[in-house]
Amino acid sequence: MGRTPTISRDRLLDLADEIVRSGGGAALTIGALAQAAGISKGGVQYSFASKDALVRGLIDRWTIQFESLLGDVEATDPISFVQRYIAATRASQQAMNAKMAALLVSYLEDPANLQETRDWYRSIFARLAEATPDAQAARVAFLAVEGLFLMRINGIDEDGVWTGLLDDVEAILLRLTK
């Protein structure tokens, strides 16, 4: 019978999140996480075999949180979907900073992770693929929101103007679809 873990996988992810927020993606190592948790590197590797597995755990957690904010979108039309996407982005972006986003970018360096991300975007565009003016407006609004996300990743939005720009995207979307 093995030893009972002294720290949970979720607690390790909480600590990893704190490390990334304070020091950026480069600060996140198995050793740094072990030190923050007060356990051995082997203790961390019991839950996450490698740094890649740890980063994947963080990305999965952030994805689940975002999808929870997005809510059930299966039966929504393109406009309602993008409105929900804007609301979820607004809520999640307040918690995400450029350091965390940079970790996401490094995650995409792995071809398998990049393919998973491409597939996710393809599924979004499949939802918005109708040949209607509303679907076209929804696609453009979605692209604008993703552009704002890139501004945050690149630290362009140090003054926090992205929320006003997000308001602009939403206002234009509603104006175009009346």
C-alpha cells in the first residue's frame, strides 16, 4: 500500500497558478512547485510526471473554468453564442494576466497542443458558419474579441482599456444585428 499524498493535485495547481502569476511561465518548474508546496520533487511528479504535464493541467483547468463561464451554448444562435463568449471573456480576462497568457503561448509550441487548439477554433467557426448577416457579424465580433485577447498576451493593454474595447465590440455586434 502506497503513502497517502500530503497535498492534492488541485492544491498543486493552485500553487502553480500563483507561481505563474507572480513570476511568469519561466518561474514554473517542478522544483519551484515542490518548494512552494513543501514537498519533494518526487511528490510533485507523483501528480505531474513533467513540467509539460503540469502546464497541461493548468491549461485544462483554465479551459474548464472558461467553459463554465460560457455556459450551455448548444442551442444558441450565433449572436447569442458570441454575446456569451464576450461575457465569459470579460469575466475570465479579469483573472488572467499576461504572464499566464504567455504560458499558454509556450504550451502551443507543442504540435499536439497546437492541433488541439486549432480543432477548438474550427469548432467555434463551425458554430458560426451560417451564411446569414447575423452569423457574419458574429464571426467578426468573435475575431475582435480574440484580437483583444492577443493584446493582453502581448502586454499592450497595461492601462486596462481592453474592457472598453470589449464593450465596443458588443455594442457594434448588437447594432449590426438589430
